[in-house]
Amino acid sequence: MNATETATRATDSPKTDPIVRVIDLHKSFGQVEILKGVDLEVHRGQVVVMLGRSGSGKSTLLRCVNHLERPSSGTVIVDGEVIGYRIKGDKLHELPPSAIAKQRTRTGMVFQSYNLFPHMTVMENLIEAPRRVKGVDRATATRDALQALEEVGMAHKADVYPSTLSGGQQQRVAIARALVMKPSVMLFDEPTSALDPELVGEVLNVMKRLATSGMTMIVVTHEIGFARGVADEVVFMSEGRLVEKGPPSQVIDAPAHESTRSFIDSIL
């Protein structure tokens, strides 16, 4: 089955099928193959935590899910729609940047660094994308932004500039900025790795509340406590491949693969 047939069959699947489907995903940078045929399914309301050593392909996989990185081959489907492409006849055609930007509104992305605009207030940071990408009017965007800020405990900082906030506060604003787009899936790429240890908890608590609320989440992290307590499924990646997956009690506490055991032992 070629890529177009795979994509067509996957998008024709029933609504009960996974909200995210990654099918035989490959990604190379020059001669270096980072992803080597990854398959992953995430169901609505599920929290999937991805573990693995630096360079195993976790962040690249996340960036392919919302087409920040263009896959070398394979297919990513979110909410029944092929990401980055349209199907025409028996071929896949890459979408223009404006169409890809609209698709990305389905996948809220939170990075290691906060990437807030320093010249804008917190509120201005949040309403920028809804107004520019989705064409939302200012009043509606402001209302939605306040709601998102309340969800992360930052509504009282709506009118300040990012430079006045701690790292943990900036990351909570970054989460709110993703939430205000009302995504189907939230993607977290090591969201606490740049924080001082005493600030990690406040961000993890926000993520736990999102998980409890039913938000679909794919989280790249080394926070084993979070993975054990919140994840429905843990995925371990090594050298560009998905080596092991299952509930936390299996992958973290009783891993079957030697590379998983070695990794878990190194961080516990």
C-alpha cells in the first residue's frame, strides 16, 4: 500500500478511531535518519508520555505531528485529516503555508523555551494567533484568552510583559497561548527542562489539571513521577524507533526491553 492509499484509508476510518495516527513515519536530516518508521496512535482524551534519551527522535516526532518538520515519508493524521498534504487522485500534494497554519490550530504546541513575544503583554501574546490565523474578533479573542489564563492560574498577569514573569509563569502563559486556539491535541516538548527545580511543580500541576479535564496530550518529558501518575500510555523511543509502549506500570516499573530498563535505571 502506497502513502496515498494509506492516508485515504486512514481518513475514511470511523470517528471512534484514534484522534492522532502516525503511520510509518521517517525523517532524515541530510544523511542522518532520525525517525525510522514510527507508528503511533493516540485516542481522544488519552495522555501519552514519550520517554527516551536525547537524540532518540522524540522531539522530531512531535514536530512532524504538526508539520513544523516535514516528514521524509509516512503519514500523520489528526482528527481524520492528513497533516501537511491534500489527497488529489493517487498523489499527496503539500499544502500552502496558510493551510498548514490552519491545520496547526488543531495541535497546540508547548516548547522547552517559552517563545513569548517580549514586546507584547501576556494578553497580546494570547490574542495574536486567534486574530491572525483564525480571524477571531478582538472581543472574542480577549474573552477566550482570559478563560485560558484562568485555567493556568495566570489571569492576574494579563497586562504585564513576559520579562516580569518567572520561568514557570512564562511557561504557564505559553500553555494558555496554546489552549486559546482550542486544539484537539496538546503537544508538550520537555516543557519543564528549562525551569529551575522549584518552578517545575507549578507547570506540572497545570498539565495534570488539563489531563484530568480530558485534554488529549502527547508529552515528551523526563519527569517520571508525572508519567507514572498521569499517563494512560508510556512510549519509549530509542535511536529513532518506538521500542516499547504500554501503561506506566509496565514500561516504567517492569520494562521488557533492555534499552528501556537501562534508561529508567539512569534517571530514577
